[in-house]
Amino acid sequence: MSFECISIKEAKNLIKNDDLILIDIRDHNSFSKGHIEKAIHVEDLNIDSFLQDKDKNETILIYCYHGHSSQSAANFFSQHGFKNVFSMDEGYSGWITQNT
């Protein structure tokens, strides 16, 4: 495994970094209803351009609904050459619970 699972607290610290790419992999409807500030929505429709356009040395943090699918996505990005990949435990549902 060449990515790291991190807690929401650790994710908050990482998000403070301007060089971070924050990726939301939930469905488009869920993303449009709410997401973490500065997150970009990456899905099958735009994954190829994302892989081509982004610097593989940039740090990426991925989240999903509950922190499970983001681990598979983090593994995918690692396999495609990204070196600093993180998956946020508990996902967006945990983020909302801890930030309300």
C-alpha cells in the first residue's frame, strides 16, 4: 500500500497546506449538495484529464462518503504515479459530524 489513511484531525492540518489537491469522489449530486471547501470532484468522466494535468509530486487527499471507497481511489492514484496520497478516514459523513 503506497498511500496513508489519516484521521479527520490530520486531514484538517493537511488541508491548511496550499499545495494540497483535495479530491471528492462521491457522486456528482452529493458533491453539488455539499463538499469540503476547495475540494474538486473527480469521477470517471474527468479522471483521465486529471491524471494527465496534475503533477505527480503534489499531495492529494481523497475522501468519499464513509472512508472506504477513498482507500481504493488512493491506491489507484498511487499506482498511477502520485507519490503523496492520503485517504481520509470516516469520509464526508465523519467530516460533517465533527464540524457541526
